[in-house]
Amino acid sequence: MITKLDNSNEKVAKQIFTTFQCSYKVEAQLIGTPNFPPLFRSVKDIEKSKTLFYGYFDNECPVAIIEINFESKLLEINSLTVDPKHFRKGLADKLIRYVLAEFDFKEAIVETAVVNTPAINLYKKHGFVEFKRWTPSHGIEKLAMSIK
């Protein structure tokens, strides 16, 4: 079941943080960097965030989370994480499908590391196409994808 999460609640923010940490540690290994910016995000950062969080639950705990920003018909997927114990169950697919159906957007965008082939393939499956590549100051080459 997918539910909107109240990230301003400390307990919920800690659950989001835990899922993020587990998932992003695996992604950092995939990318090949110990200096992965999402791993430095704190519980307080999550609590204070003005973005929207939706979670897929298993036994009353979120095991997959999508973080979005929606403004002026632009849907930005900021984070999409799945607890490694729940990989290969289609949960990320369900979360993407959910937000694409739930929001009346003109364009949806997402960014990921160029070497994150599983994420790129997942977004392509939903109709996203690459429109930009660059290397930010942290040195991890990224690409941006969109769907209209």
C-alpha cells in the first residue's frame, strides 16, 4: 500500500532516513564512490524538507520511498529508494506509476548517475528520455531524463 508520509514527524523522518541510508549505500557501491551526497542527508534535513514523500509499506514500515516536488505542473522525482531486502519486487515501479498517475503534470523530470543502469532502465520503461548529461562538483557524472 502506498501512503503519503508526514516527514515533519520525527518518527516518520527517522523511518525515511533509515530506508534512504540502506538504499543509498548500495547505490554508492554501484556508482563506485564513498562520497555519495544523499548519504549525508540527516533526519533533521528530512524533517525540514518541503518536498512530498510517499511510501510503500510492509508490516507498518516503509520499505520503498519516493520523494517528489510538484510545482507549476512540473513533477520532479528527487529520490526513489527501496530497502535492499525488498529489491526486485517491483516496488520502485509501483511508486513511479503512482506519482505519474496521481499528479496532473506537464513534465516530469528525474536525475541519476550515468552508471546507474537499473534506474535508467526503470525510468525508460515509464517513457522517460534523456535530455542532459553533466558532472557536478562532487564528480559523479549524472544524466537528467524527462517525460511530457
